[in-house]
Amino acid sequence: MKKLTIATRVSDLALWQAYHIKTRVETSFPDVEVTLNKIVSNGDKVLDKPLALIGGKGHFTKELEDEMLAGNADIAVHSLKDVPTYMPEGLELAAVTQRQDQSDVFLSHTYKTLEDLPQGAVVGTTSLRRRMQLLQKRPDLKVKDLRGNVNTRLRKLAEGQYDAIILAWIGLNRLDLLKDIPFTQKLSLDMMIPPMGQAALGIEIVSDNPLAREIAASLKDKDTFLCTQIERDFISKIGAGCSAPVACNAVVKGENIVFRTMIGFPDGTHISEEKVIVKMSESANLGTSLAEKMIKNGALELLKDAEKIAFKDEMPQRI
């Protein structure tokens, strides 16, 4: 019996993802015994401040990668949106699973839709990307920081600390939590552009492990891998970190790729956005080329200025 160890975070959603991949592997490879190496990541430990203030990248991946490099795991299952665009030597992103619904969702116990929120309503999110897009559309709203795991966030909403919150639809659906919210509104991709990699799982492997490579190949979805690589190329080229409000999303439409990007200030001003449609056969360098176009139009200066004002109340030394 061959053995495969999957490194995973211990959050409810991360464990759902890891067990989902475990089942798929055991179904496709009945001669492989799969075990989980459950790890508490830095991003799961620090829950009292926005991720952008923790410092560095890979808040949810570093500890898993350390276990792989130490020989204690063969692959890691990540939410792809958490995976930095670089890999440590000896590891690689070998596969991306088929992407599910990428939408963000509006949740409230009082108001049916985002449009129904009264002036000055309090909306919870820690995402600079969501903050930027919310305030672009509704500058009258008060956007308040929201940390904690999914259940903690939903509890804070139920307690009335927020009039509404915005989360990723996919995680709530996988954990069957949407049924407990009185009012939900799925936000279209034109209304709220997702982050790089949302709703796809990244399969990171130890490069010199042939079994891990074979298993990763069986999990790979070609179209999702193409779209998410475009997104990752864009983020890599433009150098956007977690202190920058950036959205980018590529989707397949027939024989074409539709790629949306947005950069701006966290307060919803100084927005630079693009939407391009190209043939799939001509999309290999789309992420890099669109980043270069936006850089030529001042994106790097915009990002630098956006980072200076991000979380200025929490980080006065960065004003």
C-alpha cells in the first residue's frame, strides 16, 4: 500500500477541502492510503488584526510548506487565493482543481440586498479589495474590519455588530451555512470582482515526489489552471501584496477568456480598471501584458499610494 500525506490547515473550510481531495485521491488511486497532517498556520493564529498588518506573504501556506520540506507531507491543499505567486525551492504548484462559483455574497439579518442598505450602514470585511469596490459603489457606507473564522464572522453579524458582511459564497456553501442567514445576495462578477484564485484549490507538491506529481495531474483542471495562471501572472508582474486593493478575475466564455482587473484606493477612489476579451488560444501572456499596460498607465504609483493609506488608523506610522 502506497502512502500519501496531505498538509492542511485546521479551519473548518480547510479541512473540508483536504477531506474532499483525500476522497478523490482514494477513489482514483485505491492502492494509496491518504493521511492528513493538520497544521495551525500563522494566519489562523493572529485573529485580532487585518492580514495585511501581520507582515510578509504566505500567512496560510508557510507552515504547510515547512512540513513538506521537512518530509512530513507529500502535498498541500490550499485555497488558491492564499497561495503566493512564488514557490520555495523544492516545491511547486502542480495542479489547480476545477473552479466552482467565484462570487462574493452579501449577508444580512435586516436588509435584503446591498442596494437596500441605508446611508451610513456598517458593512464588515477585512478585504481591501472588497472595501475598495464597496466604497466605489456606496461611498456613504461605513466599512468596518472583520476577522475570525467563518463561524465567528457570522456570529458577529447575528449579534448586530454589522448591518451586513461580505464573504466568499463558496466557503459558506461548502459548510452549509447559507441556510442560517435571513438575507443573502450573490454579487455578480461585474459587481464585485474576486481576488486571484478564488473558489479553486491549489495542489502544491514536493517536486521530486513522483507519486505526488501523478496524483496532482489527476486533479488538474485545464481551463481553471489557465485562468488562474493568468491571474497569478498579473499579480506577480504588478507586484501586488496584501496591503494593496487589487481584484483580478479570468473566466472562460465559449472560446474566449474574459479578464477583469481593478486597482484603487481602499476608500473607493482613484480606481483603475480594465476588462479585456481574447481568444483562449491567444491568452498565454494575458496576465503579464495587461499588468504591463496598467503599469504604463501609472499602476505602480497608484499601488504605492494605496498602500500608504491602507489601514492608516491601525498603522499611523505608515501614513
